[in-house]
Amino acid sequence: MGLEYADVSHDPYPRELERDIALKDGTELRLRPIRPDDAPRLIAFYDRLSRHTAYQRFFSVMKRLPPDWARMLATVDYRRRLALVAERGPADAPEIEAVARYEPTDDPRTAEVAFVVQDGYQGRGLGVILLHHLLEAAEARGIRRFCAYVLADNAPMLDLLARFTDIRERHVEQGVATLVFERRADEPPARHG
């Protein structure tokens, strides 16, 4: 990961993407676009991930998320690059519990998506909520085709995409599944908590 996006011009912060959400068990979280000042919170978030979860997201395990990666991941233009965070806690010191993002690819019609959910929040419906809101935000910005690189043994993520998107292409090579998909045409708009 380089810092090739560090100097892009930014669209205004999209406040319309901020909302309260509720998980299947009633737990309430705040969903919002990432901000540059989230870089330290991303490092703390990574520190709380299990080695297994970190490996499934980054395909390697680092002792710590490097600060330059955290800055790059927290700095988006809100159009070609967007990340949504799910957080809890006081507004002045929230704790990130999940991140969903899309990034441009070599194909200007396709964005790469990636998700990571804190271990204690997995299996509680947060991934579904993040997927719906991220794809809806991408479509509002003209992006309708997506790809994801998922470890072939990451059954929860593969199941999420199979159940809630229209997969157009799928192949597995060296233990990594590459999926190309679109948002389901019949998918209702994301609920606003």
C-alpha cells in the first residue's frame, strides 16, 4: 500500500451518510464516513483485532498498523475512495468497531471493497448493514460494479457476498477468491437505524 492518494482533492464530508444503526441484538452503533483524524483510532482498532481477523483482512499479520497506512486509510476523497466506520462510545472519543471501504481499481467502472469487523461484533448483522450502506453510497457516486479479494476459507464473508449481491465472476487462485459483483437490483434501500 502506497500513499498515492494522499494529495487528492476532497469532496465535502458527506454528512448525509451519518446515521445510528441497530444490530440484530439491539446494540446501537453510529455509522459515519471516515475522517483523517480517525488514523489513531484505526491503529487502536487494529490492535484489538484477533490475529485471525487481521489476517483475513490484510492477508498478513502485522504487530501494529503502520501510522502511514493508518493515515492513508483514514484519508479518502469521499467519491473515488470512501470508507464507513461503525463506532460506539462518547462522541469526543469513539471506538471504531468495524470499517467498510471501497477503493478505485485499474478498471474505472469497478471499485474494490474490503470489510473488517471487530471480533466481538462478528455474526451480529453488522457486516450486512455495512455492505448495504457502502454499496448504496458507491452507487450514489456512480459506481455500480465491485470486486473483492477474500481468503477462500473466509466463509462468513463469502456467504455475505453470495447472499446479498449478484456475483458476476468468481475464481480462486492460491487460496484467494476473487469476486466481481453488483448490488442486487431488488435490494431495498439501506435502513437508517
